[in-house]
Amino acid sequence: MKRFDWSHTIHEHVTHMSNLASRLTFMGMEVHESFLVQFIINSLPPEYGQFQMIHCLALKSILHNIEEACSSVSD
């Protein structure tokens, strides 16, 4: 995985990662948007740790809401 190394801007890094996903899609591999987002976030340096944590907490909240919705449907 290509990690962000400050040799380019964050925008260039995200664009590069997105282009990699596009190439994989072109070659027949399905790359879900949620995977791409997580892939990019995981490639960020420790200075973006707070952003990574907020994203992780938001994901956990979404999963919790889905679990609650599923359990209420099955009741």
C-alpha cells in the first residue's frame, strides 16, 4: 500500500489512490467506495490520527444503527 509521505499534497495522494482503484476496476476487480475510503484513510500519516479516529467512530455508529434496524425488523 502506498503511504502518504509528504512528497506530494494530500489532494495528489488521494487522486493517486483513486486512480489506482479505477485501474483495478478497469481490469475487472470491483472496488467498493467504502473500501477505497478506508484504504485512503489508512494510508495517511500519524498526523491525521484524529481524522482517522473520527472516521472510525462514524463507521461504528453506522454499523450500530444498521444492527438496531435489523434487530427491530426481525422482532
